[in-house]
Amino acid sequence: MALFRIHVSVILLALLLLFFSSSSFGVCLANAAHDPGLISLKRSLAEIPSFDNIIVDNNYSFILAASRTHRQDPFHDFKYYTGGWNISNVHYWTSVSFTAAPLFIIAVVWFLVFGLVLFSISCYYCCCSRRKYSYSRSAYAFSLVFLILFTCAAIIGCIVLYNGQGKFHGSTSSTLDYVVGQADFVVDNLRNFSGILSEAKNISVEQIFIPADIGGKIDAVGAKLNSSASELETRAADNSAKIKDKLDTVRLVLIVVAAVMLLLTLLGFYFSVLGQQVLVYILVIIGWVLVAATFILCGVFLIFHNVVADSCVAMREWVVQPQAHTALDDILPCVDATTANESRYQSKEVTYQLSNVVNQVILNITNKNFPPNARPLYYNQSGPLVPILCNPYTKDLNNATCNAGEVVFSNASQVWKKYVCSTAIVSGSEICTSVGRITPKVYNQMISAVSVSGGLEYYGPFLVQLEDCTFVRDTFGMIDENNCPRLNQYSKWIYIGLAMVSSAVMLSLIFWIAYARERQHRANNKHFIALSAPSPLSEKTF
Ligand SMILES: *[C@@H]1O[C@H](CO)[C@@H](O)[C@H](O)[C@H]1NC(C)=O
Ligand SMILES: *[C@@H]1O[C@H](CO)[C@@H](O)[C@H](O)[C@H]1NC(C)=O
Ligand SMILES: *[C@@H]1O[C@H](CO)[C@@H](O)[C@H](O)[C@H]1NC(C)=O
Ligand SMILES: *[C@@H]1O[C@H](CO)[C@@H](O)[C@H](O)[C@H]1NC(C)=O
Ligand SMILES: *[C@@H]1O[C@H](CO)[C@@H](O)[C@H](O)[C@H]1NC(C)=O
Ligand SMILES: *[C@@H]1O[C@H](CO)[C@@H](O)[C@H](O)[C@H]1NC(C)=O
Ligand SMILES: *[C@@H]1O[C@H](CO)[C@@H](O)[C@H](O)[C@H]1NC(C)=O
Ligand SMILES: *[C@@H]1O[C@H](CO)[C@@H](O)[C@H](O)[C@H]1NC(C)=O
Ligand SMILES: *[C@@H]1O[C@H](CO)[C@@H](O)[C@H](O)[C@H]1NC(C)=O
Ligand SMILES: *[C@@H]1O[C@H](CO)[C@@H](O)[C@H](O)[C@H]1NC(C)=O
């Protein structure tokens, strides 16, 4: 049962690793692509309707890791599976599990056959009287040599297994940390952007210019981004804790397997050499079960290794096939390039309009000198002219170049601070009492508008990258490049180590018995010779 649980937990681990990397991004992607996030942002800011219809321009399908996953499927008349990497397809799992069939068969055959052998040996001991032994020196030497050989092989296997699990744990942990780091990066960006939006919730530069309700809408979008970020954060934290737990369990199991097998090998060797038949038989019975269990564990790790390698190939191919429809796209709701382009376009438009509004305020109000009767436009503004904002886009949303004397988004708050005057309330409205062209209230509103535009400029491309999966593609590309080779290699070490340990211990078991018996025969034989042969002394005396 414990083994079954290990089996399940390893499969689960594989699944979790895969799903984690997809689902955690999936949250924000789903949010960005489907309802809250970007769409409502685009809607509320730019008032563009019907953004739901995502135009799917990816027209052809692509089978991920097709050649790697071309395996016989026992649940489909042993035909070759052709669906490629597709974790939602049960035939993928059955065909990949079939790769470990030889190991499972060995485990079962060993369990049955050796069980039978043990049974017949015990029958032989119980029922039959001991026959005469025919001691042969060569059989004795032969079994001793093989006993030493397989004991060494088992020790080497344990070392490979122990090293493999350490390195494997390191590489899975670093992969996990990378994925969690990417998730945190997304959370950070969403939080920061949401913060900018919420700071600017009542953005209205001199009420006249921006519709009053837009503040509320921006606020709603900010809250949604915030909740997406929170969900992603909790999911990432939960999943990574769970996976870490699973990894620690796997590590513990492997260490225990390596230690127990090593101990078994050494004890078996020792007792066998000492000729302690009873202890050898006790160890043989323990070893009989452990060898079968280790073969099964080895099969499980072979499956795991294959799934990891398949996933790595699938990720690599998915990264370079952005147009195709693949099994990964069923998990990751990537919006197509057209839609992503449109969102980028809209965020540019919002940036353009907000900057434009701010500049209109500067040009038409703060930088003009009005007669005192021209209230509310007149508030005693005086002094040097306020520099206007550098609008990064032209009216048709191409890149614009800044003119000399214009301020950029990041500098605006510092630069404009110099033009703020101190105010007093005169007959119900604010009036500058010192030199300056901006009242603190107007300053705050202008800064709000600038921080939204600046935030859009700064975080917009990132949000679009989330939306069209560029970010996930980059992440997968990095995992494929940095983590996959080691994951592949060390999961291979583990199953090779397990295979070495189990087969070496299996053969050692046989030679424990053989050697212990040969030793017994030799001892009996000597005894027999000593008893039956006439005493040399008596011969001499004769
Ligand atoms: C897919 O693309 C092919 C040409 O590459 C075209 O003939 C076909 O109509 C397209 N199918 C759809 C559903 O757009
Ligand atoms: C988010 O904002 C904090 C401080 O406001 C900053 O330290 C951090 O670098 C920002 N994160 C990103 C991804 O821009
Ligand atoms: C985001 O939500 C958390 C609670 O979930 C709240 O404490 C925080 O103030 C919110 N931040 C923004 C920018 O809305
Ligand atoms: C924003 O609106 C809140 C109430 O909704 C108000 O208390 C706050 O003073 C406003 N901030 C600015 C800068 O107008
Ligand atoms: C993956 O498998 C599922 C279940 O069999 C199937 O519905 C889906 O179409 C497959 N995806 C691809 C891309 O083949
Ligand atoms: C993005 O969309 C705009 C119009 O919405 C279009 O002019 C431009 O060519 C598109 N760019 C790409 C790369 O598709
Ligand atoms: C600001 O002034 C320009 C001309 O100087 C005018 O075209 C524009 O409509 C004015 N903006 C507003 C919001 O009044
Ligand atoms: C505009 O500038 C950005 C970088 O600031 C660049 O990536 C983009 O290609 C430019 N677009 C055009 C149309 O030149
Ligand atoms: C923005 O401010 C920094 C220093 O505060 C200055 O070096 C830089 O030239 C300014 N950029 C522009 C475009 O004014
Ligand atoms: C208007 O501003 C000037 C400084 O530029 C100041 O001397 C004057 O007192 C202000 N007028 C009122 C009515 O506050």
C-alpha cells in the first residue's frame, strides 16, 4: 500500500509540476484573457464594446513531442499512440506507463518465481531428510566470486541512487523556485499596477475634462487586478508548499530505500560468509519483498522520467510554435496575437488621451493669464510657464519623439512640484497667494493622470505579454534551457540506480543462499572426510 501511495504521489508530483506551472499562470491569464483584468480595463477606459469575441487565427494543429510519445498503448490493442503530449488524454498516460511494463513484469515474475523457490526450499528442509552433499571446490569459488561481485554492484547502485536523489531534489527545487519566482513577479506587477490604478481612482483634472464615472471604473479594474494577484499568490504559495512536501517525501523514500538496501546487502553478505543459514534466510525473505518493491519503484521513476522528458520536449516545441493549436493551449488560455495587439493598441490610446487631457489643462488654464473675473479659470496663476507632458504617442498612436522642454512621465511629479503655489480660499474658491501656476489640488489630479498613463506605459506591455502567453513562453523556454537537462539526467540516475540496486540485490539473494549452502557443504564435507577417512596416524602406525 505504501508503494501504491508512493506511486500515486510521484505521478501526482509530475502532474502538479506540470499543472502548477500552467495553472498558476492560468489564473492570471484566464483573468486577463477572459473577464476581469485587461478586458474590463480596456472597456472601461476606452469604452470599446464587444471585446469578447476572440478571433482565433491559429488555424492548424500541432502535435507536441510527437516522436517522443510514439509508444505502444496497451489499452488500444497495442497500437502506437499518436496524440502527442496531452496530459488530458488517458491514452497518453497508459502508453507512457507501458514503458515501465518490463520492470513491473520483472517485479511480479520475481515475486512469484522466487516465492515458489523459497516455498520449495522450505518444503525440502521440512520434509526431506538431508541428502549427502557433493562438495565441489569450483562451485564454492564460483558462488563466492559472484557474491562479491553482486554485493559490489548493489553498493554502487545505492551510491548512484543516493547521489541521484540528492541532485534530483536540488534540480526539482530550483525549477520550483524559478516557477514560484515567476509567479511572484506576475503578482508584483499586477499589485503595482493595481496600486497605481487605485491611487488614481478619482482622477479628474479640473472635473470639466474627464468624465466623472471613469474614476469608479478604473477603481473596479484595479480591484479585479488586485484580486487576480491575490489568487495567484495564494495558489502559488499553496502549490509550492504542497510540491515541496511531495518532493521531501520522495527524497525521504529514496534515501530510506538506498539505506535499507545497502544495509540488507552488507548484512546478507556478512551472514552468508559466516554461514549463518537461519539469518541468511530471514534476510532473503525480507529481500525477496524489497526487491519486488524496488523494481516497482524503479518502474514508477521510469514513467516519471519519461513524463518529464516528454514535457520538456512539449514545452520546447510549444515555445517555437506560437501559431499552432496544441494540447498546451487547452490548458493555457492564450489569447491570439490579434487580440493582444488590440489591447496594446487600446492601452496606447488611453495613455495618449490622458496625456492629452493633462496638456490641455496646462496649455488652456495653468499657463494662461486670465483676468480676475474669469473664474474658475482664474485663480491668480503667475510665474514661469509649466512645461507640458511628453505624450509618447501621436494622434494615430505611432511613437512620438519628445520636444525639448517637455517632461516625461517619470519626472513629471518632481518637475511640476516647482510650479505649485500656496493657496487660500477667497470667496469660495482656491486662489494662489504665492507665485506659481498649479494649486495643490490640481497638482494631485495631474499626478494621478500621469501615474495612470505612466503605469499603463510601464505595465501595459507586461500585461499584454501575459495575455498572449509570451511571458509563459519565455518561462517555459527558460525551464527547457536551464532546468530540463538536469531534471532529465537526475531522474534517469534515480531509475538507473533503482534498477541497479534491485537487480544486484536480487542476484545477491540467490548467491547468499548458494554461498551459504556451499559453505555448509564444505564444512559438512570436511567433517565427513574427517570422520570417514582412516586416521593418518593409525595408517602410519600400521
Ligand atoms: C485554415 O487555413 C487554410 C489555409 O492555410 C484555409 O484554406 C482554411 O480555410 C483555414 N480554415 C479556417 C477554419 O480558417
Ligand atoms: C513594484 O513596486 C515596488 C515598490 O513600489 C518596487 O520595489 C518593485 O520593483 C515593483 N515591482 C515591479 C515588478 O515593477
Ligand atoms: C489589494 O487587496 C488587499 C486585500 O486583498 C488590500 O489589502 C490591498 O489594499 C489592495 N490593494 C489595492 C492596491 O487595491
Ligand atoms: C478621492 O475620492 C475620495 C472619496 O471617494 C476622497 O476622499 C479623496 O479626497 C479623493 N482624492 C482626490 C485626490 O481627489
Ligand atoms: C487532448 O486529449 C483530449 C482528451 O482525449 C482531447 O479532447 C483533446 O482534443 C486533445 N488535444 C489535442 C491538442 O490533441
Ligand atoms: C495591430 O493593430 C493595429 C490596428 O488595430 C494595426 O494597424 C496593426 O498593423 C496591428 N499590428 C500587428 C502587428 O498586427
Ligand atoms: C484648449 O485650447 C485649444 C486651443 O488653444 C483648443 O483647441 C482646445 O479645444 C482647448 N481645450 C479645451 C478642453 O478647452
Ligand atoms: C515604439 O517604441 C517602442 C519602444 O519604446 C518600440 O518597441 C516600438 O517598436 C516602437 N514602435 C514603432 C511603430 O516604432
Ligand atoms: C528626468 O530626471 C532626471 C533626474 O531627475 C534627469 O537626469 C533626466 O534628464 C530627466 N529626463 C527628462 C526627459 O527630462
Ligand atoms: C496673486 O499672486 C501674487 C504672487 O504672484 C501675490 O503677490 C498676490 O497677493 C496674489 N493675489 C491674491 C489675491 O492672493
